[in-house]
Amino acid sequence: MGFGNHYFPREFNPKFIAYTDGGYVIPLGIGASACIILNENSEVIYTWSKSSRHSTNNRQEIAAIIHAVIHTPENSDLLIMSDSKYAMGVLSGKMHAKLNQDLIYYYKKYTSERKIRVGFQWVRGHNGDKWNEAVDNLCTEAIESQIPGKEIIL
């Protein structure tokens, strides 16, 4: 069973939109996650990115979504825009995952504790979407910051 292009809870009215991305460069052993949260007026209210080592692309994608949940105001509906059907599928419960159960646990914990209802919308990566390109660039910059003098294309 796969994830379609979207998933929205019933009576979903998002006041916040988060664009998220994650990437991992296997030969370098470096990955990164990033998110940008917009309010209902399309104003950026939060931007974040961070590199990490010894991970996977899927873990980085999920970590970005968790970070967006943590930094969205409590008691909110949040629309996640992501190019990762895997991350959206396992976090929405539309796909089963044997791996990454620790991150799935934290996603469920933070959405429950913070009373965040999450909807997901898939966006094609590297297709000119302003905010998707912005989080992709944040990931690339975070990885490049760990290897001075090298340019990485995710």
C-alpha cells in the first residue's frame, strides 16, 4: 500500500504550512534535515536546518517533519509539504514501516502532546516550487558546511 499525493484529517483547517526536506550523501556519511514554517499569511515564522552523520535519507526526511511539529504553535492544524512519500506515508499511517520506529514514536508523541493535527501534501522535488527548493537548499548548505571546499547537489 502506497501513499497518494495527499492526506488530510477530517475538518482540517491548517493555519500553518511547513515545507520539509531531508537528504543524505552516502559516500560522505553526512545528511541534513530542514523545515520552513509559514503562517496563514504566507509569512515565514520559523526556519531550521541541521546536518548529521550516520543516518539515512528517510530518517532525515522524518526528522524534518518532527522538527516542524515541535515548532508549530500548540493546538494547531499543520499542513506538511514534502517530496518524501515514504515519510508522509509512514507518519500518516498509510504505509507500514519496519525501520525508523523510534522516529515514528516521537512524531506520534509530539503531535499528541502538542495537540497538532497534521495533513500531508506531496510536492514534486526539484520542480521549481519556491519553498521546496528553499528547504532543499538549506539541506545542501548544512551538508556543505561540514565539508569546506566541496559543492554537493542533492
